[in-house]
Amino acid sequence: MNTVGQPPILAHKDYASPSVFTVESLLREAVRQKSLPQGQIPEVCVLDPDGDIVQYLLETGQAQLNPYWACYHTRLYNFVHAGIEFGIVGCAVGASFAVLVAEEMFASGCKFLISMTSAGQIVNKGNPPYFVLIEKALRDEGTSYHYLPSSGYSAINPELFEWLRSAFEQSNTPVLIGATWTTDAPFRETETAIDYCRQESILGVEMEAAGLYAFAEAKGRQVVCIAHITNQMGNIANDFEKGVAGGSLDALLIIAQAAKSWRARAGAS
């Protein structure tokens, strides 16, 4: 492996080799140290980087703390929506944090993960807010390069994409399909970078999808990333308005549709 001249993010990677530090060992010790009971989290889980959905569920008495969640950094809540039990973690912002939590979720009983992240508009598809099923994400972050070799994009599992696209075509809440740009540095979104993304027909900029899709491909996990295009990066007055309850009601409709589609096609219990 020739690593001469490569930056550390690309050098000394062995993608076929397992990690010495595993999520299972971390959770084992967390359970021991916290004296937690043995059990699993719901099979369908949600990442809510903004935390608005979690806040809404707590304020309306719909969410309960999961007693089995052993993560050192977050709290996972259970809630039922549209007849489906979900687990949800809020405020896991950025690819590295989101993937850390995703690894722990799948090791704790999750089988399908939905990330519902807010995003800034790149290609104008109308006035925000609106939703985008992320088909692929530009890898302008670091986490994905620890899971997959270098490439321009990481993408959703093709079979899962077809299931969800079919479900969202019948949605009362419109869901667009397209690419996003995943960045680690939201305050370095320069005009040069934005112009490039527009040339690539990228619909929005967010902070998690590229890492989550790379993790999902590398580990064989079922993950979908949905962008809630909520803003024009503060370049207009009264920006960042997500809708009723911080956009939670519309977001929960989309989350439920995704979960129902996955359960129907994957034969989940």
C-alpha cells in the first residue's frame, strides 16, 4: 500500500481488517459501569440531529427513556407513532457523532435507521421547508473515509432506495429525490464550493449522510437519510423556519412512511 504523500485521512487504511476497538466491547463495559438491565432497543430507530422531534415528543408526553441504552454520550427515547415503536436519539450532529450512535444502535437491536436532518438549500426546488430522499451524498467529511475507499459519493442501498422511492411517490407530503453535500464545516460553505455543488445538481447541504451511507455499505446495515431542506443558509430574512412544532409533525409522517415501507418489504416483525 503506497501512502507516500497521502493525507492521514487516506493513508494506512485497511478496509478489510476489523477494528481492534469494537462497539460491542464499549457497550459491554457501559452496561457494567451503569448497572443497566439487559434488553434491546426498538428495531426501527431515528437520528434527529436538530433535536426538534425529540423535544416535541417529550413536550407532548409521547416519549419515554429507554432503560437499555448504554451509550455514554446520548439518551435514547422510545415512542409509538402510526402503530410502530421507534427509538430516537437527538442532537447527534455531524457524521462522526451520527455514525458512532448508529454503530451503537445496530449493536443494541436496531435493524433499520432513519436519519432526519435539516439541510441548507443548494439547487432551488422551491421555498423551504421540503423533504429530500438522499440517494447519494458528496463525501466532503472525514468519517466515510474510515469505512470505504476514496470516491466522490456514498449512496443508499439500491434495493432500499427502490422500496422507499415507491413509498414516497404515494406520499401526501411531497418528497424529492436527489443528492446532498455532506460537510464537516458548515461555516466554510464558500461560494466556490456551492458553485461546484450546483454544477453537480446537489439539492442541499447537511452534515451526516455521507458518513452514514458509507457505514451502512461497509457494515451491511439498512440506513436511509432524509434531508429536511429548511433554510437558505441564513441568506434571507426569517430563514430556518421548519413548520409546525419545529417541522416535527411533517417529519414524523415521512419517518412513519419509511418505516412502514421497510417493514412491509423486509418482513420485519
